[in-house]
Amino acid sequence: MTDVEADHKGGANGTPGVVPAQPLVVNEARPVSLLRRLGAILYDSLLLVALLFAAGVPLPLIPEPVRSLPWVRYGTFCYMLLVGFAFFGWFWTHGGQTLGMRAWKFRVVTVQLEPLTWKPALVRFVWSLASWVVFGLGFLWSLVDRRSRTWHDLFSGTRLVRVSRDSLPPQQKQSDDEQHPDG
């Protein structure tokens, strides 16, 4: 059983309550739009900012003369990047969805529709940073690409797919029914 099949419910060792995931249903005619991506980014940025604040709590314990050294500032920057990668990488490699992606009902998979491993997650993370550094041009690329791919999709061998109701685990379908009784 893969991590996707376990769907955050437990390990692959037959833990009670583990429901294997349904086969991934992909609608090629409806790629994930830029607005949907930006909605998920907004959700995830709120979580990431809170996480970075928590990760930064011990930093003031470094004495000021040491903190102002260039290699310490560089190390702090790298530490925060590592925290950001850990956040996104863990979600992408454990089910393919951050909380924002889950809310907007899409996930990241390889171009072969398989779950991500850490290597493509790292490449995706680095290229998504590069997409932002050039004023979002890597994201705007999705408006001209016929399959709505961004730079980090192209260079990491990944893609975003919509999660249809049919591919949700039974527990999430029941939760969606309770929230939206009209369907």
C-alpha cells in the first residue's frame, strides 16, 4: 500500500481504519486554473507564515553580535527555506495535497499520475521559488501553456490534477455531504 492509498489514516501495515484510495480520476479537459492555484497558495501561505513564526522562535536566542555575521544570516535564510520545503515536501509526498490544495480539490502527481517522491518535490519547490522571484512569470506561464502547466510543473515532471468526488475516500465524501447537502 502506498502513502496515497493510506491517505493519512495510518501505515501500510493493515492499521484499522485504513481505506485504500480509489483510482485517481483525471479530467484532462479541465486543467487546474491559475485562479484555483492562487486560492490554494493563499490558504497555504497563511499556514506557512505561522509555521515560519514558530520556527523562528529560537532565533532571538542567538546573541546579537553573532546574529549579524553574514554566515549566520545566510544560515538563518537556509533554515527558513528548509522549513518551507519540509512543509510543502511532506504534504506533496504524503497524499499529494497541501491543505490549500485539499480545499480547492486538486493534487500534485507525476506526469505518470504517480505519487511524488522527495526528489521531484525538491525540484518542484526550487522551481516554484524561481517562479516567484521573476515576479510570478513561472505561474503566469500556465496562461499560455495549453495544459495550464507552470515552470515548476514542467521542470519537475509533475502536474496538478483535479480531485473528483469519485476519487475521494468514503470519509471525506460523507464530510462533503454533511457540509453541502444539495450536492
